[in-house]
Amino acid sequence: MKVILNYIDNLHFTATARHFKNIRIDEPESFHGSDKGPSPVEYFLIGVGGCISSSFVYCLQKHRVEIDNLEVVISGKVKHVPPKKRLRLVNVDINLIFTPKSEIAIENINKYLIESQEYCVLSNSIFQENLIKVKVLKKEKIE
């Protein structure tokens, strides 16, 4: 799996993922950006929420539970954290609000939620040590 980001200006980038091109990434003006797209933190929340949601739906399908609707609300709290007072995402709450087509016991819903969290690649990967490795490579300017 690979994505490519290209710098546009200020804090604005475009990304390519598989055949999806020109995905905008920016910061809001309050964070010195130009507000031309969601921020990296918002994309992170979208990713984690999407991973949990698709895993939950997969588990429902696996157990033959049909749904009419699923709304997912993801809230993240960003806060300045000591000692250097850097901004950090300190909390993520995900609410899965679904309407089953037929009656389902709350115990089963909780069981499917726990099972779905085992399938979510992102939430399970976040807790791995040394998951993210960053390298800087200098490319010579072509004239």
C-alpha cells in the first residue's frame, strides 16, 4: 500500500492513493493553513472511524445481521500536552449509530463490537511500538 503527497503551497498538499488523485490536505486558517481541505488529523479520524465502521459492518454481515442505516460520528480532542506544550490528539470517541432491520440483543451488539475491533487494522496498529519510521531524502533540483 502506498500513497504519494505533493506539496502545493503554504500547508496545502494533494495526495494520490491508488487511483484516487488530487485528495486535498490542508490546515484550517487558525493553524496557519489555507483551509483548502481536511487536516491530517481529520483524515486520521476519518481513517480510524472508517476502519472501525467497516469492521463492524463486516462482523454484522458475518453474523447475518442486516441493517437499514449506519451513521458514524467520530470526535477527536486536540490539546497542548506538556512538557513542550505540543498539540496532541488526546482522545477519540467513535459512536456507531445503526438501525438493524430486525430485533437484536444488546449482548450480541457488544459482542460484535468487540469482535470488530479485533479486525480494525488502524486501531490495532496504533499501539505497536516503532510503527512509524520517517526518513528525509534530498532530491537535487532539475533545471
